[in-house]
Amino acid sequence: MRDLLYLCHRIPYPPDKGDKIRAFHMIEHLRARFRIHLGCFIDDPADAVHIPALRARVASLACIRLDPSRARLRALARCRPGAPLLTGYFHDNHLANWVRRTARDHKIAQVIAYSAAMAPYAELVANTPHLLDMVDIDSEKFAAYGRTSRWPQRLVWAREGRTLLEFERACVQRFDRTLFVSQAERDHFATLAPESTDLTMAIGNGVDLDYFAPAPQFQRPFPAGRKTLLFTGAMDYRPNIEAVVWFATEILPKLAALHPLLVIVGSNPTPAVRALERAGVVQVTGRVPDTRPYLAHADLVIAPLLIGRGVQNKVLEAMAMARPVLATHAAFTGIDAVPGRDLLVADTPDAWVAHATAVLTGRHPAMGEAARAAVQAHHSWAQTLAPLDALLGVSQPEARKIPA
């Protein structure tokens, strides 16, 4: 086995949120053919209990504590003209020294950096093929924040969008190949950076079809007899916050005649999310140990993201659980499915009300089964990550069942 250095900006275990899910499954896929040396940050103290499970999966591990408050101050202190705040936020001498030692002590055959934030660490390893998994265009997200935020935050976000795009463009030129999570994301980056066309490609996201499978044995977590709308996601993430606030204020009141219950499941709900709670109308759970009971019993899973980049794992997971899904186009991008058959896609309030009403009144009885079939056909991890094997010059790893 050859040695591979994998660097990611957040501990990739447990695989319970977007960036952690993709990184975890990529590592699982690659460790059948490589000895993995993993360097990452841990920004949630609650995740520290998972370090032993992650250590058992890799040849060596550096899991560096990152305090978000201190990182924000560090980003400001290291801010330079033309440089994004992102690089200062993730600057850490301990991780840099670990990368240098690992490169010195092992014959690293391949370096993979997950997200542009980790590119500077990957570049500490010389004379080795370098792969950047940019996943999505983070600069576009910050540019969108700049267009929708109030002054003075809009100035900060707009600057980050501009400077981060230039940093992303430079990274693509320095790496052997850069990956994006969908062809649409890759093509959009090519319009922003035409010089990148021959250096980029798409490798999509998958879903664990064994773990997220229709399972009627899950106990119902909702009141009996209530139609239930479900949103899942990290509830301290701005696009998720904006999505549930928009739905609860613009759409839910127009569904009042059907008396649905909106349940918001996800870690670290902010005050803006908690403020949506209304007895018998909106329930906010916070972190739950397992989202599958909620998915299994939801009448409709919603993904009303107004700002979205890449592929939404929450949509793939709900479809894998054979649930009807209603999403915006921003949340649907990169998913190989047929709107109207496998899921519903809409952007305007009127369309959202019409589609939600149709599902809640039983007009799409076969949509859940069609959703499951679509992800089985196009979004297993073995399928989506197969191009990575050819890119790294290895044979297809044997299928590996991911432990729960």
C-alpha cells in the first residue's frame, strides 16, 4: 500500500453533516488501497469523543483543536490586502509542523486537500501529486452574503467573495487537478476562471443506501395523526437558518388549513431558529442522535434553501429513505433525478404552497419509491467515487459497508 496524506478543515467523523459526509466516505473509499495519514481540525468539542473511532481507520492522525472565536480574531489579525479571511482563520503552526513531519517520515504518494482552506498545508509537501477537492465555490456563497446582508457586514462578505475567488483560482493553477461536487458547479467555476477548464472535473456526492433505507421499524417521533413537514441540517449555518425562516414565515401560514407540524432537526439552533417555535405548529429539536426516525415518518421533507452550493446531502438522504422531497432549484443542483417524478422543485411561494398541498393531500403516492430508485441508480458512493480511482491510478476498491 502507498501512503496518502488527506487534509480536511473539519474532523470527518461522525459523517452527520455535509462536509464531514463527503470527506468520510472518500477516506473510507481510499483506505482500501492507501495508508491514510489524516490531518484535520476539530471545532466542536462534542466531536472529541469520536477521535478514537477515526484513529482506528487511518495510519496516523492529527486532530487539531480550533476555537472559532480565536480563529475569527486570528483571521482579522492576519488580514492582508487581497487575501481572504479564510486563510487566516485556518492558519495553525501545529498542523503545518505535523504535515512536514509526516512528509519526512513517510513516502507520501498522493496529497488530497479537502477545501481551498487546506491548500496551503498540502503545498508543504513537495514533489508529490496534489489533488484539491474544492467541493463547491465558497467564494460564490460569500458573494451572495454580500448581496443580501446589511451594511457593514455586506462590505466584509463582498470583500471575502472577491478575495477568496482569486485565491481559489490560484489554487487550481498550483494543483494537478481540482474536483467539484457537480458538473454544474465545475462549469460555473469555469465561467469565473476560464483558465481552469483543463484542470478541473466533477466527482459527485453519494448517499449510504444501506444506512438511509426505508425502515418502518423506527418509532414515530411525531404526534399521531399530524401531517409533518421536516427540515434537517446544522442550524447554525446561515443558508439553513434563512431557509427555515423563509418557509416558516412565507409558506407555513398558507398551509394552515391542513394543520401541518413543521419540525426542524439539527444541531446548534440559533436564537433566530428558536424564535420560530410555536406549540403545535413549529418544533425545534436541536441535535438528535439519529435523523432516520424523523425522515422515516415525515410526510414531506423540505429543502427551501435560498443560497445553496454543491449537492445537498439532506436531499439525497431523504430520497434514499423513500420520502417525498420539495426543494428549491438551489437545493436540487447536482442531483440526478427527474422533477415531478422523483421529487418536487419550486422557487416561488405560490409554487411551494401548491406542491406542499399536493403531497399532504395524497396526490403523489408513488414519489417516495421513485426517489429511492433515483438515488439507487445514480448516487451510491461506489458509483460517484469510481472516477477517483482512475484519477489516482488505482483499481476499484472492494465495496465496504460503513459502520453506523
